[in-house]
Amino acid sequence: MQFMLPHEMVLYCRYNSEPCSFKNFTLYKDEDRFQCISFTPLNHSIVRAGPGNGLYLVLNQITDSFLTDEEQIDYVPGFQVALHERGEPIMSSCFRL
């Protein structure tokens, strides 16, 4: 099973109306969810609320790169998002994309 790296996964990133990139993400492995990336911005506060502010992402997923046909029966390819404080997220509070 091959995993994508953040530079392959994060196609576009904007935070607080400023560009960001895959370099703002930390990669770690999760025993239940295979591979995770966590956004680690330089500025930790959202300056303004509303559309265009906060975190905006365009993500790429190549399903062939990490799941066989048999594995896709049990594990539907996609992304899960968890909003969390610094540190490892509690994935039970996530939602699926």
C-alpha cells in the first residue's frame, strides 16, 4: 500500500486570505485511518470570519495509490476532517468528505 505525500495531496491552500502550501501540514500515521495530515499554520488565529477567510483547501486523492480493489470494499476512499486544538486530533469527532 503506497501513501500520498502532502505535496501530492494539497493542490491549493489559503488561510486568513493568504496563500499557504503543503509545507504548512504535518504528516503522521493513524492506526485506524492510515495516513493523516494536520494543518499547522504560522499564524494560529483566524483574523476574520466569513467566506474566503479561515482555511480553504483543494485536495487531490489518487485512490489507486493506497487501496487495492479488495480494500476499497471495506474502506471507501475519501477524506475525513477533524477540527482540533494543537496536537493529535480526536478522530471520533470528524466528518467525512
